[in-house]
Amino acid sequence: MHTNNSDGFLEPSKLCSHMSLQGVTVIAITDHDVVTTLDGDTLDKHSNMQVIIGSEITTQWQDNSIHVLGLNLSSDRGKLEQLLLENRNIRKQRSHKIAEHLDNMGFKGSLDYIQDKYKPVSIGRLHFARFLLDSGYVNNIGKAFSGVLSKVELSDFAWPSLQQVIEAIHSANGSAVLAHPLKYKFSSKQVKSLIKDFAYFNGDAVEYISGNITHKEMMSIHDIIGDSGLKASIGSDFHAPMSHNNFTYAKYCTWLESFQVVWSDWE
Ligand code: AMP
Ligand code: MN
């Protein structure tokens, strides 16, 4: 799940309150390229809820940026924090390029708007999509991506490799999980190749179920994950209460039965 430290809508304490009200007892907070931890007051208030510390880390695979989750991170994560700091710097540079592009299209003032309204520690494309929506330039977030943001060329920003990111996660005693393998619009051959490389570099698991994946999509990667020897994981990819689907663990948990799950060897 995401908080407003990256592109989520709720601050960490509000995310915990929102999830408590829904009856959720375990959450993993995985902001983009930043580790969100909870302050003492929030921990006291939500002592019944288990919070897994994590991050959704941007990495480079061939010509694509890919997301890898570091889950169940320890407090000893100096090497990982250094990598995340560098990634947030790339995000900053990238945000200037996006803002310049939007300025040229007549959508002016995006960065000031984002800093003023959202104050993210880690800025992302979803912030720009929200700016376009909030300003009335598009009718929905999907249009902001397909109609505007997809036209900004961002391939000149190189992220750390899969191997570097997996090693950094392991140095913080975390599990490395390939996020939403079907979201990259890859051919099935590419998905297979990505999962194979992820296993080769000692990744731990693949998100078998994420966001609003369909049953048919799940089935399409079932055997690929099985053959890779990787464990499976599940994630809601929660960003905001108003945009969320009806993702529940109960809805999907039976589909995990044929896999070893990533949390099986956690304390
Ligand atoms: P970034 O990591 O800054 O490149 O932004 C990626 C994030 O943007 C993803 O985690 C999604 O939350 C969001 N995103 C990407 N494409 C879309 C889309 N078509 N509709 C809605 N959100 C999207
Ligand atoms: Mn992602």
C-alpha cells in the first residue's frame, strides 16, 4: 500500500485508521523508492495491526523500468537507503523533464502545484496525472496517462539494475518481490524472460495477484511462476480510498494454495 510519502493519497496514520476501519489486521507499506515508517503515536494507536515495512523500488530491466518490492525490511538498511536516495534523485530530475514537457503543452505550473498540494518525499508520474485531473485538463487519471504522460520520453533516466536492487533488499534482510508482472504490457515471452532473470539474480517471489488482476490473467502466469521456483505474493496496490477496487485477501487466498507464499519464512 502507498501513503502520501509517494503517490498514495493518505498520510501513514490515516492509512492505518482507514484500514483498521475496514477490519484489516496486516498491511505492508510500500511507497515508491522510500521506506515509510510509523511514528510512536500511530504505532500505539494501532497496536493491534501488524505493519510490514517495505518499499516499491524502481529498477531497470533491458529498456524498461520495473518495480521490485522489498518486503519485511529490517531497521538496519544503510545500503538500501543509499540506493533509494539515488532513486529519489532520479525521480526529481525526471519530474523536471515532465514539468517542462507539460509547460510546453500549455499545462503550466505542475511542479509548484504538486509540491504545494501533495508534498511528496518521492515524486512520481501519478502526481502529474492528478495535477492534470485537478486542473480540469483531463476527465480521468487513465486519460492523463494515455493522452499526455505517455508522450513524455523518459528512457534517458537509468535506474539501478535488478541485481543491484535485489542485493540491496537482501542487505536489509528483506524479501525481493517482482511487482505486478502483467502491468508492463509485455508479451508472454518477455514476462517469462523477466521472471527467469528475476530468479537468476536471487529474487524471492513474484506478485501472483495484484490490484485488480483478472482470473484469466492470473492463470496466464501460474505455470511460469511455478516453473521459476519463486514464491508467490499478493498485493492490493492501494493508493486512495476513492479510486480503490474491491480487493480483499479473502477473495483471492484460495488461488495462492498451490504456491509457497513469500511470508512463509518470516518470523
Ligand atoms: P512512476 O513510478 O512514477 O513511473 O509511476 C508509476 C505509477 O503510476 C504506478 O505505480 C501507478 O500507480 C501509476 N500508473 C501508471 N500508469 C497508470 C494508468 N494508466 N492509470 C493509473 N495509474 C497509472
Ligand atoms: Mn508499481
